[in-house]
Amino acid sequence: MNNKKLVLETGEVFLGKGFGANTERVAELVYNTAVVGYQEAFSDPSNLEYIMVMGYPVIGSYGLTDEDYESNELTISGLVVREYSKYPSNFRYTHELDERMDENGVPGISGLDTRELVRIINEKGSMRAMIANIDTPTEECLKKIKEYSVPKDVVAKISTKKVWYSRTVNYKYTIACIDLGLKKSLIAMLKDLGCNVVVLPYNANIEQILKYKPNGLFISDGPSNPYDIDNVIETINTLKGKMPILGVGLGQEIIELAYGAKLYKQKVGHNGCNIPVRNLKTNKIEITSQNDQYAVDVESLKKTELKPTHQNVIDGIITGVEDSKNKVIAVQFNPAPTSDDEYVFKRFINLIGGKKNA
Amino acid sequence: MPRRTDIKKIMVIGSGPIVIGQAAEFDYAGTQCCLSLKEEGYEVILVNSNPATIMTDPNIADKIYMEPLDLEHVAKIIRYERPDGLIASMGGQTGLNLGMQLAKKGILDECGVELLGIKADTIDKAEDRELFKELCISIGEPVIESEIANNLDEIFKAAHDIGYPVILRPAFTLGGTGGGFAENDEELLPLAKNALKLSPVSQVLVEKSIKGYKEIEFEMMRDKNDTVIAICSMENIDPVGVHTGDSIVLAPVQTLTLKEFAMLKESAVKLMRALDLEGGCNIQFALDPYSFKYYLIEVNPRVSRSSALASKASGFPIARVSSKIAVGLTLDEIRIAATVASFEPTIDYVVCKFPRFPFDKFQDANRKLSTQMKATGEVMSIGRTIEESLLKSVRSLENKVDHLELASLKDKSLDELFDFIKKETDERIYGICEALRKGADIDDLYDITKIDRLFLRNLNNIVEMEKEIKDNPKNVEVLYEAKKMGFSDSYIARTWGISYVDVYKIRKENNIYPVYKKVDTCGAEYPSEVPYLYSTYEHENESIRSDRKKIVVLGSGPIRIGQGVEFDYTTVHAIWGIQEAGYEAIIINCNPETVSTDYTVSDKLYFEPLTFEDVMNVIDHEQPEGVVVALGGQTAINLADKLAAQNIKIFGTQADAIDVAEDRQLFEEAMNDINIPMPKGYGVYSVEEAVKAANEIGYPVLVRPSFVLGGRMMHIVYDEKVLKSKVKEAVAFDNEHPILVDKYVFGQECEVDAICDGEDVFIPGIMEHIERTGVHSGDSMSVYPPYSLSENAKKTIVDYTNRIGIKLKMIGLFNIQFIVDKSDNVSIIEVNPRSSRTVPFLAKSTDTPIANIATKVMLGAKLKDLGYVGLNKTRKRWYVKTPTFSFTKLTGLDVVLSPEMKSTGEAIGYDYSLNRALYKSLKASNTRVANYGTILATIADADKDQALPLIRRFYKLGFNIEATSGTAQFLRKNGIKTRSKKKISEGSEEILDSIRKGYVTYVINTSTEGITQNIDGKLIRRAAIDNNVTVFTCLDTVKVLLDVLEEITMGISVIDKE
């Protein structure tokens, strides 16, 4: 029977059954429309401080697999599903979703009309919400929601505390990676391209970075408001022109800020793996995975050295920029090992290698 | 890149008559293709020989040729029309093969025609096993290891090279007969010997067995700009080993993590690029459930059954987009529903496809599922959980089953159930559920079925809910939970010992109604006005009722023998007619293959089961003016009573009038009233009554249940013993309605489809059958206009039709079947108070919009005002309908023509000469028309005198004659040189060997049904079908064939005699 409820900032209440951690939680409510890949989404550091509504109704069917995490644990604040499938089936599964949610303190609620929630978020914009016990008075929940704001130190929380290395045999280059909420799969891709990666905390200074004699700088994706992380802007401005720089997701947003462009918070961000983006150089369409709340203001971008390279086919938002003189490239989407946009990393490596037509 | 302007005229090839594996999905694809090309301003020339299709309707293409789909005829059309481009990828394998032939024979080059969409080179690479293997190896994609072997040593070597388990497939046998699995040398030896023996060329393919692997499909799309998207992923519940057409399939995939999913998707993308494929493509994978190992099983570089399913499952119109790509557009330039076509669709529901098998009609066919598809159709359902989706699809099947439960399995023990499950029949899933009910362990079930544990868990959840329902009678909360899981009202009613109407009332009282959700390709990410809806028990209802006057049309459900695509044709016409009359047209249907479930056809599409509860839910929400049931075949008609009982207005013939037509006694009284003779007969409820009735009427009698379509369980019976068994069967099948026992009258059969508005009757035309009474009308060749009826008989038919229409208070379409005996007496066989399967054929032959007129009449228009009264003017050409059968796919089935319908589709042929029309129609139906070879005849004694002149005609044409001893003796006595073959019952395989050797052109075999179980005949017919030899079991068909052969064959004679 129903024992939990989801209270929205706007006052709507949805009842459901709890699973995962038996706690209450307030956070930003976002949705994800991906049909496959919940584990990667739930452990993606960019999703910190999100209560995630899954558009696909059945979640949990293949459990969780130790080697598939994007970070060390589940990062989301809460989970809302239509149906929690509690008997996973997959040859690699090591834990049930419910089990790890409990360990990581992530409350879940099931049995809700998640399609309606997606429609509400689209109509009213992103909002805060709370997963609460069914008998917690709604007024109390609304009060807590009101008091909540996305912590400014989420990046500090999720970023590595000390430097660590990902090494590969016969490496060609060393990449310095600023960890704003790094996904493991991105490091793996750089490794596959023959790079040693030095992962540095978000607040690493220039000296610390240069100590490792990097051939390129990689700024990861992550959660949070890009305006909250100003020291990385300085890093970019200092290293620009000295080595190729690649930014992904939050990394792109910060690069855009570093160049003087303005960002705005979208009504509803992107959270899915099926978003078509036009490569403005080749005019080809690439299907990408995105996870963002902020977008660059086109007018302000025009005044900078950055040129658009990619654009969302549906809403026209600029999703890729570059400064070819200084070898700085940035994309809003997350290049995945097997997707259309894999070349972004290859391009970065080619820039480092000094290839002309990179 | 905009559309191409260098081409103006495009030819589209359809898929021809419906056979198992190639059904209504190509009407859906072809219709979309033609319309989307017209939308871009091209002139569209369509070729398709299947009259029962929407795509061949006048407003779909600019010019329509309903000619045989063979090289000869299509080449002629190309030479005459000179199109700039040809699209061959919409017509299934038939269209693709024909396109390739036209390319390879140089006809396309000769006429300057470009193959649009999929290129010839791509087709070759995808379709040719060896080229495909090479391609896959070159791009590093795994294909199943296989080797060809010609003897025992080679088979063993191959098996050892590949590694066990292996599967053997004898070369050049149809339906995969003689193959099998081997785990080791011991199992291989007998299998290998048998396989070599059965292959006519002693050749065997040894293949790695991947039985039990997960079967995963992707529907992909690519444009010339190299954008590739995955439209839909699908996972078969039945693992590899069962043809995907026979599998229960879910969309999207359910048990794959992102790693596996991305791996397969990447492989699919790679393959699309390597094939340089522009357009839609279906790619099938086998994935090891215990590793990342996978194989590419199959690539279909065209629209397919799976692409129709994927289109309906995702809301992404694959055929439409493929057609646009074929004329140069790119995905980002094509708008669909809420987004552009370059947006990969996402799904926020679970789709279940459930196959519909013909085994309810074909009880002697082998039910074991394998790699040869046996399903005639399918249903799809949409829900928010796997359980809901599964249960909705089960009750969509119209198999007299409303739940995953079969009465026939109830008494079986757990051991018996395991044995049953191991047989891998179409009823396996019901067996699994019964086993779970009896406490079977999921791991044990997994071991014998290899069905993923997730799905077994889903089934177990259903079984657990059953207990909950049972333990809590009339509990409203449990009712809501059960409804949420997809349980039917009727199942709950049965468990609670109340009627389904009671459950419906309890729901109504407690406000337990489903809500409707949109299928919008984007999971609600973008707002859309897509009028494509499904029900689920949740919170928000997205179906907004408009304030327009609206009418609900019931579709015809899954395609099965006797109720095929022709009823979708009439359903679509009903929608159009309703719209023309100014109403909003709402369709309810559950068949993903059809045009009627294309959401652009109607104002609103509810993708729902056609049961009382699901239909009432829609009606309660939409509050329509009424419902049209008469155009959706028996499915819709069967709901008329139940809906009328809820005071729902039925447009057209009323439920009580339907009863008069279908109830034996009422019908007889009505016919008596208007002095129309009919064969003497009775409606009976028991074997005793039947025997009494038959004795009074006198044998032979015709036995059949009422309220069925397609002559199901209809038999001509010559004696009491057989009568008893047939009636027993029929009573067991349906004890609610009477069994009809009628005098069997021998004569010429003919039928009319007519429209009545209560005052006047309009008869578009009379059709005359080639085969005698006793062959089901759906299996008969049919000719319009009549070729042998006297003026007097025609007059009587028109007169009777008029009187019956008015007397039975028909409003709209009805169909009457007549017999004209030797003395020109006309009598009635039956009246069907609804649209019949001949409506599209007759509409096309008479160039009359029959279904449209009927719809308008049902909505209240008068025939007089529409200008259609009396018998239509007869046309100058002959139009012939020939049935097609799918016998090669259904092993074990006896192929004799009888009152029980067996055909799956039909083709049309027309010409100013009757024989030429017959020739074209036979060709179009894929009947072999060869004027040389050998006839193998086995004729029943009663037919020998009739057969003699026919065999003599073959003899004169130069055919060799072989016959069984009795027939041979008779023929020789009459001066025909005949080779005598020993009967099978005499322990000889001589006849079967003749058939297997491949020199026999036709087998002519007549037997009188019911007199004796003619085992020999059955074996001969089956052997012929299994070796692709044409069988005739009715001499009337043979006569027509001879007329045609004599027309196309130059005779020979000596010079001095005239």
C-alpha cells in the first residue's frame, strides 16, 4: 500500500510506494527520457541534487552492475518511477537497485503517473520537490521545499579531493582533467585513445596542473550552476593557447563563461540520450546524450572568439563551440563510446598531436 | 537537401496476395509510401495484384495496375509507363525480389528507371547469405558460423570445426523439414543421415546452434547525409529458435544494460553504413544471455512486419519517412508528430506483440513453433508495465481467451505441464502460467524454456495477483490493482462468480476507469497533438473529448483465416465515409499491421483490444453518437448485441436484425414469409437432435456452427457416424449458439454483396464461383460478371436480394450466397448481415465505392439520393479472384478444399477475354501455370467420369500421366497412356518418390470428405505441398486451368487431317 508521497513546489501531491532508502529528501525535480541506461544516469555526478523522474515506466529490470557506475555510488537525491521491477535479470548484475539506493541513502517512490510528471515539468519548468513519508503534513513539506536551494558547493562535494591517475601502456599524451563531476566512461575513452589522465580537484591551481606537464586540458561535466565555479574560469584563461582544451557539459558552459558569453537557465533542461544535434561544419546530424540546465545566449556568444560548431536540431540551442586559433573545443553533450559524437575526443587528441585537419 | 526534382514519375511495387509472413503490413507501408510521394508532388504508379488493399484504392495512387507481380507483367508496365524511379522496398520480399529481377535483367537500364531508396548493390549484400557473411567479416561483425557439407564425413568435420551444439538444415527442403539440433557426435549421426536423405541434392548446412540466445531487433533509419537513428528496439520473449513473427515481442528491450544495448546499436549503425543503406532497415541480433557475445542473424533492407510493429510501437511512420528519404530528403527535413524525424523516438510505455495462429481452424497442423513462421497475424497492445501489456494483448487475440489461462491445461499435473511446455507450441506461455499456478519453480521453467527470468517473473506476478483477486471477492482496492496490472473484467468476473457486466458496473460505481495516454515519439518531452491513444489505469487523462459529433468504428482485430485485410479495407472506408458525412471518426483496433491503425487515417485512434470492456471504456469517455460494427468483420458484429444492451446506438443493421440473419429458426421463418426457398435444415444443440434432423433431411448434409466466419468447422457429411463426431466437435466449440444442419445441394454457387437502406436495395454486381458448392466461398475462384448463369437465374438472384434486404431490415452492407442447381432453381445458402470479404474485390471490379456508399447509408443517407438503386450496370471486362494458400508453411495440414476456409489471401486478374483474365488471376495468385510435365492423378470413384475428359485434355496437351493403380486402370481402359503407381497403403513409396523427384507439375487428387479417412490422399497432398508441387482437389479448378493452358499453348497435329 502507499506509504510515500511526492510533493511538488507547486503544491501537487502524488502518492506511491517507497523503495530504496526510507528517508525524506528535497531536491530539484528533473526527468529523464532514456529507455535504457538508468544505472549510468543514477550514478552520473552531474545528477547530484536531482530527484529524477524516469519517463520509461519500468525501472530496475536489469539491476546494477559493479563495473557500470559512472562514479563511486549513486548520485541522485531521489528516484520517481511508475513501476519498480524488483527481480533483476542480467548475467552481470551484482546488486538490486533498491539495495544500493538504501546503502547510498537515496529514497525512491513508485506507482506514480510519471508521464504526467514529465508533462508538468515541461509545462511549468524545472522545480523543486520532496519525497516524503505519507503522513508528513504537506504544508511541512512545502516549507522544506521553499527553504531548499541547490547548494553552491555541489562541485566541491563531488569533485575528487586528491589527485589520481588513469594510466595506460604506451601512452602518447598526458591529459589534465579538472573533475567537476567526472564520469568514469569519459576517462575510459581517453585511455582508449592512448592517454594518461591526471584527474585533479575542481580547485586545482595552475601550478598544480602544470606540474604534470599535460599535453591537453579536459574540463569535465558536472552538476551545479556554472556561475558558481569561478576558479576554473581563471584556469581556462591562463592555459588557453598553451595547450588544447576540451570542455564537456558543465565544462563547455564554463569555457563559454571564460570567453565572456552569457548563460541562462532553460525552462526545462535536456535529459535524454536521443537528442539530434547538427554538426555545423559537416551539416550532419548526430544523435547525442545530454544532461544540462543552462544554455548559452547566442547574442553574447557572437561577441566572443568562440564559433558555434553544433546546434540542437529541435530547439536551436548551441551545443558546441570552438576557438580554432587557440585549439579550444567544447560540447554540451556527453560523448559516449559508441555514439555518433565519439569523434569529439578523437578531435581533441588530433589537436594535441598538431594535426591540421583535426 | 530538398527533394529531387529530376524525377517526376515513380512506380511502387506492392506485395501481392497475402500469405503467412507477408500480410497487411505491406498495405500499411505501401499506402503511406504512395501518399507521402504524392504529398511531395510526384506522379505515383502502383502495381499490386491484391484487391483487398487500401493502397489499390483510386485516391491513393495516380495510376493503379492490378496485374500479376511477375517479371513479364511488371516489365510491360515499366515499358509502357516509363517511370523515372522505382521503389521496390515497400512490397515485402515479393517487391524486393521483383525489383532485383528488373535490375538484373536490364529492364531498368533499358527504360532509364532508377531504383530509388535501397540500391541493388545493398539488397544483394543484405540478402545474399554469402555476400552478407563477407560484408560482416570485413567490418568485424560476427555472423553465425556455418559450413556446407555433402556427406557424413564433411558433416562431422563441420560440426567439429564449428563446435557443438550445431543445427543441421537439409538444402532445398521447404519448411525446414529434416533439420535438427545435435549436442554431440552420437546425436549427430542419425540426424546427419536423415538430413542427407531428405535433401534432394544431398547437401546439408551445418550451423552453430544459438538456440536459447536472446533475440533482439533494431529498426534503423539512415539518410544520404549519413544520419543514422534507431527508431525502436525490440526483445523477443521467446528466445532464438522461434521465428520472430511467431514470438511474443516486447518493445523496447527489457533485459539489456546500456553496455549491451550500445554494443548492439553500434553494430547496427556500422552495418547500415557498410551497406550504404538509405531508408529503413530491420536488423536482428542473437545475444548470449551470459556474455557479450552476439551474432547478426538477419538484415531486412526494406519495410517489414517488424517495421510496421515498430512504427505503431513508437509512433514513428517508418514507411513514410523511408519514402521521403528515397526521393532525396534528409531526416532533419522531415516532420513527424511532435518533432523532426532526426529525433530518435523514445518510449514511455511497454508494447507487446502477440502472434495470432491459425491452429483453431487447422487442428491437424503441427503446432510446434520453429524458424518457419506460422502465424497469420498479430495483435499489439500498449500498457505501462509488461504485465499490463501482456494481458491486454492476450485478450486482443479473440481466441476465446481473456487471460493467460487455458481450460484445456487446468487438469494437467506439473509433470504433464513440463512435458507440454517442452513441446514448444504456440500455447507454451499458457502452459508456463499454469505451471506457475501449480507452484513450479522459476529456475526450472527457465531451464526448459530459456525464457528470460524477468519475463517468467512477470508471469508469476500475474499468477500472484490471481490469488489476490480470488481471496478478495468484490474488493474495490484489489479490483483497481488488478485493473492496473491489465486483468480483464471478464476474468475477474469469472473468478468472483459474477458477470462481466457486473464488474463493469462495480467499476463505474467506484469510478475505476482507465485514462488514455498519447503515443507521441518523445515521451512527453514536447507537446503534441497526436491523436494516438492507449488506455492504462493511472492519473492523468490526455484524451480530450472534442465537442464535435463523433462516431466510433470498430476494427477487425488480428488477421486470421477468414477475416483478413479486406475487413481493414472496409474499416478504413467507414472512417472516410464518416468524415465525409461531417462527423469525427474514432477507430478502435489492436492490429499493428493495418492501415486503420495509422493515426493519420482517423480523427482519433484508440489502440485497444476489441472486447466489450475496452470498447465501453472508450464509449463512456467519448460519448459518441453511436458505433459502426458492420464493416469490421465478425469481431465487431459479435459485440453488437452487448453494446446494444447498454443502449449504445449501432449504426446500420440493428442487433435484432443481425440475430434474424444468424439465427436458424428466425431466418427460416423470415424466408418462409417472403417465399424464398432454402435448403431444408435445422438448428440443433445436441448430437441426438442433429441425427434426427439429418435423418429427416436426408444425407449428404452440411454441418456448421452459427455466428462464425470463414466456414469454421463446416463439413459436408455423408453418414451418421461422421455426423456425430462433427456435431460433437461443434458443440464443444460453442454451446451458446445452435449448430446448423442443412441439406447439401449440389450446384453452381454465386454471391452478391448488396446495400439496403430499408427502402431500396443496391446490388453492385453478382459474382459466380468456379468451384462447386462444398468448397468455401473464400477458397473458391470467383468471377465477375457471372459467366454461366442464365438471365433468368440472375433475375431471380436480384429479386431475392431485394426481398431479403428489405425483409431482414438490413441497413448497409449484406452478403448473400446462392446455389443455382441444374434446373436453374435458385436457393439461399446464407445471409451475412455485414460487409464480406468480397467487398473490395467487387468494389474494384465494378469501380463502385461500395463501402463508402454503405457507410453513408448506415448514417442515414438514402440510396435514391446517392443515385445507386437496383443492379449496377455490368462492366465489359472479366474480373477473376483467385485465392492464395500458405500450405507450405503449415506442416501437417491437409490441404484439401472443403467447406472450411483455408486460404490466406487473394489476387485479382482482369481482361476482355475470360480465359486471359483467369490466366492472369492464376499467375497473380502464384499458382503454377505450366503447359508441360507430368500429372499425378488419384481420383475418387465418384469423380472418375467427370475427371476423364479433363485428364484426356492434359494428355492431348502432351502431359505425362501417372496415377494410382485404380485410377490408372480406369484411364488406360479409356485410351489414355498412364504410368501406374502403387498406393501408399500398399506399402509403397513410389508415389511419394515421383513427387520428390520434382518432375510432377500437378497433383490432381479428389476424395470425398467424410466417407472414409483417406490417409493415402492426405499423404500424397502433403508430400506435394512439401515439395512445392501444385495440388488440385477440386475438378472445377482443373477445368479452368485447362481452359487457360489450351489458350496459351500451340497445339500440334499431323498435316493431312483436319
